Amino acid sequence: MASIFLVEDEERVAAFIQKALEENGHKVDLSRDGADAVKQFATKPFDLIMLDVMLPHLSGVEVCRHIRQKNKEIPILMLTALDSIDDKVNGLNTGADDYMVKPFHFKELLARIDALLRRKAVDTNSTLTLGEITLDTYSNTVERSGHKITLTTKEYALLELLMRNHGKILNRQTIAQKVWGIEFDTGTNVVDVYMNYLRNKVEKGFTNKYIHTVVGKGYMFKTEQA
């Protein structure tokens, strides 16, 4: 069962959606006003927000923007009678995760809600910790023993690839393809150069070494120390 916040000013539409969602096991809180929605959102946690675009006092786009400033993770599904491409792009650019045009089939609405809730469940498990290193794939941040480590985009991608393949040897061809999206050129040392950059940031000053060179084969991330 999910806790859903429905923001819809059309009384009949709101009553229908609320009743149908509750019959499918969800708990539904309702608001018919953009300003009221902002206030309610601040008072309790929700698993998902369904947000109409055309609302009194504050538009759904404004409410969505406000929510995203407070919470970047909660799934937001926008409902609207506006079906132009520009309207959809505007809603998605504001921070909505999905966009449904009225009228819609309720079965499709349920499917969209289930997909967003599944995605949220995956996103909440976004932290990867191995040894002293913690990598947060949602915020793209890295810490070691509580100290934040600043990495470039490629260094971060390289570390994530190594950690997700913990204990597995990755050759230079695989690393080049996964991190740079290119075929490995034996005449370049880009992989070795960036591995050196990464080691300097992640391992310098620490006793335990996690990034290991396997001579003639490639690189491996492992937490077991020799």
C-alpha cells in the first residue's frame, strides 16, 4: 500500500480517482488547491504525488517546482487536459517523473503509478558501500571514512564501474567502452592515466588500498587486503 497525495481541483475527477485508488489498496490524501497542497506536503510524508496542472492559487507546475526544491526523490505524476508537446516538456522539465493527459484509462494510471513506485524503491537503494568507501548513485557523491572526495564525472564513472564489479578483473577494453563509450586504442594510455587520478584521490593518505592492478589483465576493486 502506498500513501498517495492527490492534488486535483475537479471534484468529480478527484472523487473518482480517490475511490478507485483506495479500492486498490492505496491510502489517498486529497487537496483541491495549489497553495493548500504546498502546506499539506510539508506536514506529512507521501510515497507518490499526483498533481493536476490547472489548479487555483498556485499552478501544478509551480507546486511541482516547490516540491522538487524540498524533495528530489518523491515520484510526481502530472495530470492535465493540456496535451501539446510543449506542455509535456514544461511539466517534465519542472521535475515531474511522468505525465498523463485526461481523459485516461484507470488501468493505465495504475500501471504508471506502479512503475513510479518500483522506480522509487530502486532509487532508495542508491548507496553502495565497500570497505571504507561509500558511493551514492543518486547524488553522485563519494566519501571515504566520512571524508567527502571530489571526483570528476569520468573519475566517478570509473569508480562506480570498479565497485559494481567488486572482485572481478576488468580489462582496459571493457573500461574504455563502459566509461568513455569508445573502442580501446592500444596506442593510448587514457585508462591508466585516469586510474592514477582516481587512486590519488581515493587512496592517498589511507592504509587500505582497494584499486589493484592485475599485470597483463587490467584492474580490480577488492576490499580484502593482502
